[in-house]
Amino acid sequence: MLKSIRLNLIPLTAQQLETGLQSIKQLSMELNIPIIADLMSSVAAEAITKKLAIMHDLPPELHPWCTYWLMVDICDNLAMGLVGFKGAPDADGSVEIGYGVNSIYQGRGYMTEGVGALLEWAFSHAECRQVTAFTLPANIASRKVLVKNGFREISSAGEEIQYRRTRD
């Protein structure tokens, strides 16, 4: 688990991700943490399915690089967001980050804080030298999260903008 000023970040196991896809209520009971009802639906559900396929072929010690970390507001003791990488660092030491937070919690700095905590964790591992992210030009909130965490825009290919943050 990672801790920041207002958040606990809990790496979910493959079994917990599967449980969350089937029943968010069941996962909430297992973790003893209330979870926003739609946290693992729609786009998140698609990403979780991809993560589970990757995790299936990796040794368990690499799972933190592939899973979602549940973002829990310490004050409310409520899980309201997900943040995670899309795999272990590649040969160049690069990983891609993805994230999402329930709309009720948007605009309060929680995602900036969650991404910052996960970046600190990633860069504490020698094999991670850079983190990339992709977002749509219209997603101003996501772009702000990246810039506030030291990412720089590196390309605007197709419909997405690519950002990169290198180890300090």
C-alpha cells in the first residue's frame, strides 16, 4: 500500500480485479472499504480485462506494474478512483500510466495526488526510467494532472497527445 496526504493506494490482486468486475459490492466487503458503485464499469472494465490477461502471464512480483491501485480517500474511507501502469518497464525503462476518478471527486486534486504517489513508487525502482501517458486534446483535466506531475507533451499523433515524465 502507498500513502499520500489524502489517499491510500492499494494494489489490487488479479483475484480482486476479477471480483470487482463481477461484483463491486463483493470486492467492497472483502476489502472492508466502501467503493463507488460504477468504479469498475464501462471503460475501466475494458482496461481491467486487458490487465488480467497481462497479469495471467507474469510472475506475481510484477503484478503491481500491471494492476490498478485503488485510490481510497482517507477522510471518507471511500474508494473513488483507480490508477495504474499498463505493464512492467520495457527494455528502455518505460511504462505507460492510466487513471480515472469518479466524477464527484474530479477537480479536487485527488488524481494529481494519486498519480504523483504512483510515480514516486515507480521511480523508486531502478528499472523504471520514464513514464508515458496518452490523452485526448479535449480532456483538459487529464492534461492538467500530467503537467502538474512534471510530464511534458512530446507528440500529438492522431487523436491523442503523448506525454512523458523522466526520472529526475
